[in-house]
Amino acid sequence: MFNIIKVNNEQQFNETGAGIIASLLQTNPRAALGLATGGTPVGVYQHLIELHKQGLVSFKEVRSYNLDEYIGLAEDHSESYRRFMNEKLFNHVDIDLNNTHVPSGVSGDGHKAAEEYTQLLEQAGQIDLQLLGLGHNGHIGFNEPADELKAATHVVELDEVTRKANARYFNSIDEVPTHAITMGIGSILKAKQILLMAKGADKAEIVAKALKGPVTTQCPASLLQLHPNVVVIVDQDAGRLL
Ligand code: GLP
């Protein structure tokens, strides 16, 4: 169930998120981390880098598995999630890049890449901590609202809502890829612990729906209600309706 932490400002938000990840790595230096992109975790990663610089946390033996990737963006494209992870976290800590995993969006065969990522996750065993942001439509990773959700990693067509929300990072909406590869809901729910983070007034309604509304595939994050160990960090705005 949910352990909801309401914080008062951006700094607390980032420190709380980074603190949870850092304490896990202090007790389990070989932890498997499920990582997320988007605006929400950026400050958390920055704070983790600070903790690393202070010698308080090491990523030397950490294995990481990212949730998703756009199809069709080269790894060095400014908006690819591989590049995001390298720039926002990996390049600034002592993680071995060979131990970092992001689904491949440029293999030419998205379905095969998804299948390979599913196998990789199976070999990895249980993810110790899965970090999640929250889309305005209730998506987690890129699991968009639908009549049915898939358990394993798969190719997904992005919602217009999602493409519009993410267009802010591109020159225009036309440049936002139409498809992505995402870990499925099954893989996400298998994690030992989940850390869901949301901030800002525009997330208040979907946070309430996800945490307190009916469990429905039309709000993929609502399936987190089925998980026994979810920590939720919200700021006052995003947590307003809880
Ligand atoms: C993106 C990502 C998600 C992320 C979500 C929210 O499209 N695929 O993993 O959690 O949308 O993004 P943000 O944190 O920028 O609001």
C-alpha cells in the first residue's frame, strides 16, 4: 500500500527521493534500480550526484534498468532517454555504464528489442527499487491508458496527451516520436519497492485518481494500489486532493 510523504518544497522533494535511493545503496550496494526519466526525477538525480561527491553513496556495483525509450531517436539524440540518463546521472557518478540498461529505440525492430529487454529483466531478478514519475493521463513508464495493459516490455503508440506534454522538449510536436518501448505493468509491479514521485498543481487530479480512484487500466498508475510497498513523494500542490 501507499506510504505518502508530503513535502514542502522542491529541495525537500529532491532530498527525500535521493535519500531513499541512497539508503538502499548504503545497505545494498549491489541493488538493482529501476530508473525513470521526465522532469520529475531530475532534481533527485542532481542530489544523488551531490551525495556521491560527498562520498556518501556509490554506484560502483549498481545495476540499473530504465523504464522506457522513444522509438526512432538515436542514442545521442538530445531527447533520447539513454542520453538523458547519461547526462543527468550516469556520467557524474561511479556507475559502470555496462551495468546500465535502457531499452533500444533504434534496433530497427522494436518488438524484438522489447522481447530482449523482457529477457534481460528476467535475468536481472527482482528490481529492488523502481522509481516512477506520473503522466497527466495516469501513465507510468509509457503504459498509456487502454482497455488492456501488457505485463511485459512492449512497443506502445503514444497518446496525443503524452506527445503534447513532451513536445516542450522538442522543437515542435511533429518531432515527438509516435511510438516508444516501455516496461510493462507486470515488470513494474514485480519490484520489491516502488517510489512514485509527482509535483506541481497539474498533477493533483491524476495523483488522487491513481491513489484513491478505482483500479482501472484507464489509469495505469491506479494498478499501483495492488502493490504492497509503494512510497509516494508529492509536494503540497500535487498532493492537494489526497
Ligand atoms: C514521460 C515518461 C514517464 C514520466 C512521465 C512524466 O513521458 N515516459 O516515465 O514519468 O512522462 O513526466 P514528467 O516527470 O516530466 O512530468
